[in-house]
Amino acid sequence: MSIHSINPYELESALRIIRNSFATVADEFHLTKENCPGHTTFITLEKLKIKYDSGGRMYIYYADSVPVGFFSLKQLDSETWELDHLAVLPEYRHRGIGKELLEFAEKTIQVQNGKLLKIGIIEENVKLKQWYMQNGFLSTGTKHFAHLPFTVGFMEKRINL
């Protein structure tokens, strides 16, 4: 098992992980290209390449040489980072990979003197919200956006230096 920064040749693997992982969420919450075209399930390779080319920090997780996990980080200010697209292929879930990815993200921002990690989730996804809370995140509020068929929940975690 290994986690490393992705290279351009791994973007298609990352795209497959993201789409397949978030497809379960789209199914559960009845998200489609029509009612939620910006949902992560529908991300394109072009969009992922743009994020990569703009300096986005992206990481991929390999289990037995198979790419099965992904996340990205974005620095918001000198101390605050945003975690995005944390994904584990459905057939590899419940093996601790998500927690490993999260811990790796935390260590990565610690090295950069980051002190706060933020996320946005589907507030109605109770199981996911509980998982983040079990991993030290606190809910900081919600917001309903007119173009989304769900409420966005905001969470954050203080990173101990």
C-alpha cells in the first residue's frame, strides 16, 4: 500500500476512482447530470487536468499496485486547507483506506504549517458526516444553494502541530 502525489499519467486512474466512488452517493441521493451537473460523479478528465495543471495537490492510493483511493488538497490561506474528492472505490471500502488518506492529508498540511482542514459534504449524508466526526471534524454550518438538490454541510478539523 502506498500514497503519493499523482503524475499526469495517473489522472485517468484518479478520474475512474472519483467517478466510481461518488457514483454510490449520486445513486443514494438521486443526483443526475440534469439535476446536479456539477456533482463530483460527473467530473471530466479535462476538469481534473485543469485542477492538476493549476497546481492542485492530488494524491493517489495504491493497494497491491491497484489504484483504489484519491484525494486533493487546496491551500486557502497560510493556515487553512481544503480537502476535496476524498474517494475510495466501493469494493475497497471498510478497510481503513479512507482513514489512511485522511491522516496522510493531515500530515501533508502539518508539514506546510497548516492548522485547519475544511471540507464540504452533502449534509443529508448522515453516515459520511458521522465518519468525519469520528475522525475529529466538527460541523460548522450548512448552506442551501439554489442550484443544488441537497444542503451543503461544512466541517473542519484543527490540526495539531
